[in-house]
Amino acid sequence: MDKLITEVKDRLQRAKCAAALTGAGISAESGVPTFRGQEGLWKNFRPEDLATPEAFARDPKLVWEWYLWRRGRIAPCAPNPAHHALVTLEQRIPDFTLITQNVDGLHRRAGSRNILHLHGTIWEVRCTGCGRVEENRDPDLAYPPLCSGCKKLLRPNVVWFGEALDPAILARAEEALNKCEVLLVVGTSAVVQPAASMALWAKRAGAYVVEINLEPTPLSRAVDSSLQGKAGEILPRLL
Ligand code: BV8
Ligand code: ZN
């Protein structure tokens, strides 16, 4: 592992342009439950059952209950050394883009600046009527939450399964993945599309791709190096 760490460190030191793609695993050491870990199940529901427009149409109160539970779980969590390491990398590397699948807001709290939130954020609500987006961090939001403008039902401002990602954000992610010399893929099970394919886009465009994860994933055989272990321990060693 030490040889690999040195190799990755060396490439990061030389890089003019780099990127990171993060998933729930980077927030695990902050105490945020991951999707597919043992905490991934909430009242025996699977994220794929609740994080969908159909579930929200069928039972908006249940879906809001899940998001408020998650807000309550995430609110006391603080960024961990893995988040902070990516802030340092952004300060050191001239052109650095952080692409995250996470909705927990911990990268922003750690101080990262150039962040692409592929799947939105749990700390914003969006009106199902007029589309107005507002920040809302209230873990006890009264149900039904209604738009201050048109009085229609508010939803979490996240991307659900079956919903398209924001094309502008996707375009910026593609641009970052095409130009980066090094891509760090941190704490994702590489199951959810299109995020799971982004490491391959970068690889095809010539990037040196590094995976940091507790265990192998479907990406492991395609990346240039796999650093197995905790993100909170490995990322600081790359600085
Ligand atoms: C789209 C926001 C098209 C909400 C999320 C087949 C059937 C049905 C659908 C599909 C299909 N194939 C593809 C699809 C589409 C679908 C999809 O990919 N489904 C999957 C289930 C197969 N994708 C979509 O629907 C996407 N949209 O394709 O649109 C379209 C186009 C045009 C018009 C209309 C539609 C939208 C996907 C976005 C879903 N929203 N989140 C919310 O959060 O509530 S996804 C959610 O799970 C997260 O955001 C995250 O992105 C995702 C994956 O989770 P991970 O982040 O990887 O976390 P996970 O728990 O899985 O893994 C944690 C990892 O960390 C593990 O590997 C673990 O080992 C590691 N780890 C743990 N601790 C540590 C660690 N590593 C290091 N250190 C540690 N300490
Ligand atoms: Zn409205």
C-alpha cells in the first residue's frame, strides 16, 4: 500500500488538474449512514423504494418522514479528515473539481468550494408547483410543507431514481472528468448511474484513476490503483 500511496501522492503533486468523485463512504466516518451499509435500511424500506417520484406521489408524508429522519441523523455529523483532505487538495492543485453524489452537505461544511452536487442536497426544498428552491434545514418541518409563494407541496431538492440529473451539472462534471490528470474515486459502491460510469469516462480520457474504498467494487478492476481502507485515514496520507 505504501508504494501505491507514494505513486498517487507523486501524481497529485505534479497534477495541474485533478478531480474527486465521492459517495456516502466518505461521510461514513462522520457518522452519516451509508446507503448500502447496515444502516441503509430505514424501517425496512430500501432507498430505491423511497427515493423515487412514484413513492413521493403515492405517500409524500412517508417520504418526508424518511428525509426528516435523515436530516436529524446528519445534522450532528461533522466533516471528517477525508473531507478536509479534499479541501487541502483543492487549495494546492490549480484546477480541482469535487463531484459528489452525497446530499449531506459535509463537503461544503468542510470548506470545499468547487463542488458539483450530482444528486442535489437534503438541506434545500423545491416547490412541486412553481419550482422555487429554498434552503431549509428544519429537521421538524411541519407536514405538509407548502411553498411560501404558490402554496403547493414542497419536496426535498434531491435527484430521485428515475429522475434526470441537472444537465448543466452533468456537463460540468463531464468537462472536469475529461480534463483531469488524476481522479480520486472515494467511498462509492459504484452502483448508481450515471455517477458509476464517471470513473470510466475519466479513464478513457487519459486520467490516472485511483479508488479509495473499504472493499472492492465493480470499478476496482478498471482503475489504475485501488487503495483499500478508510477514506479518513488514506486521503490525509496523500497530501
Ligand atoms: C437517471 C439522492 C435517467 C437521493 C440518489 C435499472 C433499473 C432501474 C433504474 C436503473 C437501472 N439502471 C440504471 C438505472 C437508473 C438509476 C440507477 O442507477 N439505479 C441503480 C439502483 C441501478 N439511476 C437513476 O435513476 C439516476 N437518473 O438515470 O436518469 C433519466 C434520463 C433522462 C430523463 C429521465 C431519467 C438518478 C440516480 C440518483 C438517485 N439518487 N441519492 C437521496 O439521497 O435521498 S442515489 C444514492 O445512492 C446516493 O446519492 C448515492 O449516489 C447512491 C450510491 O450510494 P453510494 O454513495 O455509493 O453509497 P453506498 O452506501 O452505496 O456505498 C458506500 C461505499 O462506501 C461502499 O462501497 C463502502 O464500501 C464504502 N465505504 C464505507 N465506509 C467507508 C467507505 N469507503 C471508504 N472509507 C470508509 N470509511
Ligand atoms: Zn411554489
